Amino acid sequence: MSLLTKSATKPQSESAASPAIDHVVIGVSDLNTGVKQLEDLTGLQAEFGGKHPHLGTENALLNLGPRQYLEVLAPASGAKLDSSVSFLSNLQKLTPVLWAISTVNVEWMAQLLKARGYETTPPRPGSRLRPDGAKLEWKTLSIKVPPMDMAPFFIAWNAKSVHPAKNSPTGCTLSGVELTDPHAADLQKLVDLLKLSITVRSGTHASMKVMLNCPKGKIVIGE
């Protein structure tokens, strides 16, 4: 029985959904540098998406599908960087750091994960302003136990917010994700539970590879 077919009080719009990657986050110490590196790799220029005042970061986006996108995330100039993303300052080249699974209700997802033995963080609200002034809002949820360095987080977009994939430059598609984690067995169980086609490998250091099909051909970001 999959995670989404487990008996639970389920939002109607969620009942027909299956877990899917919402976006992948590629970190770098400087946004302009990251956008240029990405353009050299893909042949496409990511579009500035806005700033996250609560984190001290800013981003640029590329569409990867109808509801999938790539986010280049970097410290915002002059902003105080939150400790949770302080590692971005050390990334001189594009480095995959996070990935997100879409859901329409993180509270419901938290209940399902708890029923399967996972401990999660409380749902956290987030927001950013697009350059055109439109406000995007969402809630996220992360897994705390068992510990997995490369576990995804879960994101639910506010119904009034336009999904970032809808207005990001198109031309690339996501062809694969490969994760290396010291807790590979636990991560594999989660990937199997979500029924995702993602390769999980065991290693002493956590890392992520993102594979894309782009105008310049097949691209791999990460080591």
C-alpha cells in the first residue's frame, strides 16, 4: 500500500495525486555567478524569482515541467544569512542541495508520515515577493526522524499563488535525480514509500546529482 492510499482523512484534491518532485534547489554563493554557470551548461538563462527576507536569500528559476522547476538559491546581497543556509556562502559552483515533494496539504502529509513511523517538523509557512510584486505563499514540512541528510522536504503552495513553473523560462526537463547518503537504507525506504524513480546510493558524504535534458543536450549538475 502506498503512502497516498493509506486510510486517512484526505483532501479531495489530494486523493488523485501521487508524490512528485516539485523542485530541486541548486545552491551557489552568488546568484549572478550561478545564473551564468547554469546558462553555460543548459543554454537557458534562469529568471530572477525574488528574495526570501526570512532567510537572507534570493533565487532564479528554470521550468522543468508543468509543475516542476529548478531553483538557483544564493545569499542576497547585503542581507543577513540565516544559519540554516549559511553553507551557501562556501559554494563557488552550482551544487544541488535540496529537493521538494509537492502536496496540497502538509498537515495531512504529516499525519501520514507519522503513521508510518516518521517524526516531522511542524508545518512552516513561507513566502516571497516576485519582481512584479505578486506574493507567493506556501507551507513546508521536513522529516526529523529517522535522520537522512538528503531526505526531501514537502511543500504545499497556497491556492492563490501561481506555481513558479508557470512563469519560469522553459526548455529543460528533469530526467533523473541521484542521491548519496550515509543513511541510504532509510532514504531508500522513504523513496520506495513515495514511489519515486530516484537512485539512492550509500556513501560517507551526502550529495545529490540532478540530470536534465536541455537545449545543449544531457546535463548533469552535482558530483
